[in-house]
Amino acid sequence: MSRASKAFLALSAVGTVCTVAAVHFNQARERQRLHEGTLRDLERLERKKENARRQEEDWKSGFGPLEAERRPVDGVPR
């Protein structure tokens, strides 16, 4: 083989190895991002459940959002 063909083969091999390594790195990073998104969704659902539970407790205790409108400010019922 000539020197030019050996150099081309070597450069092709290095380029291929770099490309494969970059693809694997990108896949690992994307997989991590997807996993973090799942964790954020689970946290969001937990906050939503907690807010719903608190709202239910507020309604049961009589402090719902409309309760302030029903209370007479000056003592005169509306």
C-alpha cells in the first residue's frame, strides 16, 4: 500500500472512532436528560396532589376561596 492510502485509512479509522464515541456520549447525555424529566414530572405530580389535599382541607374547614366573599365585611349580610 502506498503512503497516501495508509494515511487515508488511518484518518478514516480515527474519524470513525471519534464519531462513534460522540454518538455514545450524546446518547448517554440524552438518556440522563430524559430520566431527569421523569423525576421532575413525579415531583410535579406530588406537588399537585399536595395542593389538592390542602384545598380539600381548606374547603372542609370552611376557608374556601368563596368563603371570604360570603362573609359580611361590615356585619350586614349580603
